Amino acid sequence: MLETYWSPLSFPHDKELYYQGKFLADLRTMRKVVKEARGYDIVHVHAGVHWKRFDIVAISQILRKPIVVHYHGSETRLGYGLAYRHLWKHTIVGRPDLLSAHPRAVFIRNPIIGVEKVPLPTGKLRVLHTFHNPDTKGSAIIRECLEKLVDDGVEMEFSILEKVDHERVMEEMARSHVVIDQLIDSKTTGLPSIIGVVALEAMAMGRAVVSSFDPAYQRFYPGCPVLVVDPNGGGLMKAIREVVADRSILESRAMAGPKYVESNHSPLSSAKAVLNVYGTAMPKFVEGS
């Protein structure tokens, strides 16, 4: 696993060759990336390909290595990772809404690993919302709703985390009962409401998840125990009030979450799906050889 851009999420990786946005330095880095790729049979690229990534083009066209490009979201929605798509035949998407931009891609559910089930805390209901981009999460209206609930005397507390590292998010999640993933209306924002990694990690930990989960994509996540609300403030506040009044709603969702993640988002099932894609990109590939 080679990381070429620094990320605050600190994904596990084996080696770093970071791009700096400086022309000459980045050309040297590209050369190193191409050299690194010589020792491998197939190259799996995450988050699309920017037009400046001539190293990926060289790996494909000069080294003739099979390329699999994995699209995750922003690189497609914002368009910065869509370059050279005609050069590779094999693509993966981690979200079903991306199939509209990559109709020939294979949808593979994001795997969740390393998240253990944690007993629900005692005491007053605690709600968590975390985000990196508030526009894609509906964070402004979520904050407004939570503040109004507290002002109205609802017995609850909430925490909103912006652009914090993964470790901090998981610590706060363990202290919470409910995680609000997002609250967006695709008709007005043009953005689909899909289950994100934070929501999946929350379910794996045994937390109730609330989201405006778009009905058009629910079929891709059969049995998902998310508490679905209308994409407006009224729907969210009603759901929180109901959870405060009846803790059995919270407990049933929290209990179902780990089982759902284990059945549908295990690393093994995702790895097998990825290996199938590798097999089509590299016909001589034989599992276990």
C-alpha cells in the first residue's frame, strides 16, 4: 500500500511518496512511483486519477501494467479524479450513486475492520455528528435541530466534531448512543444520501444511526438497520424525541448494527469481490498461485 497524499484519517500503509504541488518535486515523485510499480503485477488506484498523474498513465501505457481504479466519492462528484478514464477498463465504486458516472464499474461495499462492539453508555442520551464537509452532510441543519431540542428541554446532550482525526471520532462514538450520519435532500442539493463509513463504524460499535438515507439506494444495503428520517429538521427532531421517550428503539437498532456489518461489510467478503475484479483485469491471475 503506497500513499501518495497525506490524509488526516491516517489510513494504514506500507510506504509514502507524497506529492507536494511543486512541479519539479512532483516529477521526481512520479518517477519513483513508476519505478515502484515495476515490481507488481497489478496496480489498484484509489480515489480516481487527477490529470496531473502522468505516473499512472506511464504505468498503464509504458509498463503495460493492468490498472484498477477505485472511485470513492468526491473525486467523481467534483470531477477532479476523472482523467484518462478511457485508458482502463476495470473500475470499482465504493458507493452505489457513483454508478451513474461509472456505469461499467463494479460496486463493492466498503469493508469495516478493527471496530469492536462497545456497550451503550448509561445516563442521558448522547448524540454525535461528525463531518469533514458540512455541505455533504447537512451539518448546519443538524446542529440547528440539536440545539433546538436542548433548548426545548429534551433530556439529551450532543457533540459535533469537525475535521478531527479518526481516533478522536471513535473515542467520542464510544461515549455516544446515537450517531447522525447526514441530513440532505437530493432534490434540492443534488447530492445523494448514502450510508457512509462513519455510519458503518457506528453500527459495528453498536450505536443507533440516523440518516436521511435515500430510498433509491437502500436496495444496495439490504437489512441495514439505519433509522431513516425525512431530509428535514422536523423528521430528525421527531426521531430523537422518540428515542428519548422509548429507549427500546435505540437498543433494537444498536443490537442489529454489529450483525449487519459483519454479514455485509466484512473485509473477507470485500476482498473476495476485489479479487474477482483482479481476475478480469489479469486473466492469467489464479487465486493462490
